[in-house]
Amino acid sequence: MSVTRLPIPGHAISLGLLRVPAREAHHARVARVGPGEAVEVLDLDGTVGIGRLSRWEGSACWVEVDRVERDRGEPPAPLVLGLCVLHTQAFDWAVEKATELGVSAVVPVISGLVQGGRHAARVERWRRIAAAAVAQCGRSRAPAVSEPERLADFLAGSRGMRLIADPGAAPPEWLEVGGDGITVLVGPEGGFTDEERAAILAAGFAGLLLGPRILRAETAAVAALALAQSLAGWLR
């Protein structure tokens, strides 16, 4: 059964009737959702209200929430993607797909071969893309999208099982992941310099082999997130 999912960040979700303002209800109106049809409302902070559309009130609508769930579709521990900033819309695509794959946080990383500038001006756009992807994919939280960080700062703050997409790595059979979760790092189009690679390995990152072919950075990010979760047993 098709369900219309409406993000309503900042609104408290509980059992009973809930008014969805016009801006947030717009998708339901475009989808021609009528009274009695299935609707879910999300605060993008872990709470999902499951119910049905009760009635329209102008451009706003009322939803009868029958059940409330928390943290549906979320990984069992933090899942962080550090992706060196791509100057094209490929980074937008990577944020969307990483959200669908369950990341807790996306960190735009600035390394020596990152191209372009004004990366901080794109952060709000990436956050909107992530929020929209949450509504599409069935999870309950929007990942944090941070301000761009220099590679050294990202390495210093990294936690958990730390992995770097690396065509020269030995393929692991499984990953032992603790409560700090998984951090995945993917380089820019031109890769990392020898000095950066040495610093990454010194910071405790292990290589993650993604196959014999050369991947674009955004493709590598998706492949690394899926493989890391599979090796950790998170996709069962």
C-alpha cells in the first residue's frame, strides 16, 4: 500500500489529531490524498506518526495518528560519511543516496585536490536534500550535514571503525563494530595525496576494497556505505 509521508520538522507528534500546516501538507495535496488514506508524519528527529488523513482545512490538513514509532529505519550505531567535496551536483546526489543508505552524518571534507570554492554556501541545500530523502526512503531521522571540515580536523574527530575507500586494500571478510559505529572516508575526484594518505592511515583508517574498477567519488561513497554495513551485519 502506498503511503504519503509528510515531514513536519519542529512539530510534536503524538496520538490523536494533528494539524499539518499548508506548506508541509503540499505534497499530500499534489498526490491527491483524500480522507481515510494512509499518511505518515515525521519530525525528522526520530519520531514517525502513522495514521490516515482525516480532513482538509483549506490548504492544511488534519491527520489522525494511530501509532507512533521511534528511530525506524535507523542504523544500530552512528554511520558517518566523510566525503571530499565535489564541485558538481554529484555531491547533491551523494547526499541523497547516503541518506537513503542510513547515514547518521555527512561531513563535507576539504582535502588538497578538492576543486572549486564557496562550499559552505551549499550546506543548506544539502540539508534540504537529506530531509527530502528521509521522507522518500522510510527512515525517521535526517542525517546531520555539517559545515565543511579540513581533512586534518575530520581525522582528529573520527570515531569507531574507520574505513577509507581504497582500491589497493585487502578485502575484509567482516567488521567488528562497537558502539561508536562506522566512519567511512571517500576522497575527491583526484584522490588523496601521498601525504594525506599517510595521515589517514596514521589516524587508524583501514582500507575498504570496492572492486576492480575505477569508480567516481559519489559511486564509491554509495558502494562503501553499503559494503561496510553488510560486513558489519547491519543489513540483516
